Amino acid sequence: MINSYALEELNRETTFGGAGIEADDREIPLIDMSNFEQRREEISEQLWQAATQIGFFQLTNHGISEQEIASAFGEAKRFFELPEATKAQFPRPKGVNAGWESRSQIRPSTGTKDQKESFQITRYHMENLWPSRELLPFFQANTEYFEQRCWQLGMKVLSCFADKLGFDRDFFSKAHDPQNSDYQSTLRLLHYFPTQGVTEQGNVWRAGAHTDFDCLTLLFQHPGHGGLQVCPGKEAESKRWTNIPPLANVVTCNIGDMLMRWSDDKLVSNLHRVRQPKIDEYCGSRHSVAFFCQANKSQIIQGPEKRYEPISAEDFLNQRIQANFMDKER
């Protein structure tokens, strides 16, 4: 039975559960962020073209150092290597993007559980969810620092979109203000479980096809840990999927549903997924770190053309979280 969802963004996902066609004839735009203030106009144009045409792009010279990225991956690895019973002491509260979960995210596209575990860090929602200093001495300090660095980069990118959309340059920074208690941007540490490898992709996915809930996602991939694919909207009918290369010290970005709605569909939120590795590929654990720029709860989402009815960021995210974590097997 196919579920019906309140948001159009969710209903779109329900039609993308199959394997589709893998195609490597598309290049993912690689955008150099160096000398940002001097090159702002040029960079803004490149970001706009990438965001309106494919919805995915990768950033180089973005300002987050190799050491900072390695530290974040190191903390994630140490956490996920903890015994299951220990990780279970920090469970994700119902309806909140914080804490640990394992095989609990169910995509509308597949109806099956993603083969992964994750630890969500959302400021103001972390009470009783931090591992102790005795358990992981630097985990909280290092991940909170990395969250701040991601926020800074995310707001830099969003300021370019604000310029293009006719908003004040600091519009999105104010909408994602970390000093407000309704701040809900999230750092997510991800571990996809090792597999024996497959000859043909079945109905079990490391992460089923989905669009992101947020305005902008920043993703840090571990080199050699492939499987991430994107299907641009204009190719949705043919279900053509393009591999996203897992490059070292490169930030992979994609537009989320929240920003697509906010831009009156000018900026494109596209479906992506993480497929199972094939038998001739690396089949061990896959690690990644993601940061989701999600507007503060009280922020009203509506574009200048008012194509959609206004909705608070809190209500928007709640609908998405409930749909993605509900157990369809019951």
C-alpha cells in the first residue's frame, strides 16, 4: 500500500524505489571557493547555475581544513565502534534530530530500513545525549567545533543564493541563527554497515532514494567510500542516476526541499541515494559526515512569489521526520 503524505516533496519520493539506470556521462560541478569576497559575484553565478540545473555541486578551497575534517571522521569512528549497548544509552528522541539511531530510518521511496546508523547533533536538543568525557574524551568539543565550521560555510553559500533571490545578504544567516533556542541545524555522523556485496541491487539500500529536508546539505565523504548517486529532476522519468565521486577534502552540497520551496522552485532539490556496493567494489563500512542547514523553528517558509502556502520550519521538518521514521512494517 502506497502512503499518501501531506507534503508534495514526500509524495514525489514514493515513485523512486527501483534501481533505475546508472549513467556516468554527467559531471558534478566543482566550484572553487578561494578568494571568496573578491570573487563573490563569479562564485554566486557558478553556484546558481549548479543549483538550478542539477541541485548538486562540490566545493574546493572551502576553508574547512583537512585536519578539521579528519578530526570529525575520527570522532565518528570512535563513537560507532562503541558496543551497541553503550550507543543505545543515547537514543534519538521521538520526532527530534538528535542522538543515536540504527536501521530506523524508512524512506517513502522504498518502505525498507536504511542499512546504517547515525548520531545527530542538534544544539539545544542534546540533554543526556552526549557521551561522557570518560567514554569519549574529546567527542563533544570536537563535534561542536566542526558543527560551527560547517554553519559558517553553509551561510556563506546561502548568502550567494540570498543575493540571487533578491533577499538581504544576511537573510539566511538570520533564519539559521545558532544563538536562538529554536535553532535546528544538525550535524549528522553516519556509518553504513559493511556488506558482502551484490551482483544486482535489490530492495535493500544503504540509503533509499530521497530528497533532503533542509535548505542546504554539506556532505563530507571518505575517499574510496562510494555509492552516493543523484537523479536530477529533468531525468526523473528515465530514472538515470549519476555517481557522486567521494573526493578527499571536497564538500559535496545539495539543495534541500526547504530551500526549493523558499525559492519558489527556482533552486532544485533532487533525489539521491546510497546504493549497496557491488561484489567487485569496497564492501566495508562506509562513513560520511553531513551538516543540514535547517531554518530556526519559528521561521516562516514562503518564497517571494508565494507559490506555496506559508509553513513554519518546525512544522515542515516535523512532517518530514515523522514520515521518514515511521515503521511501515507494522
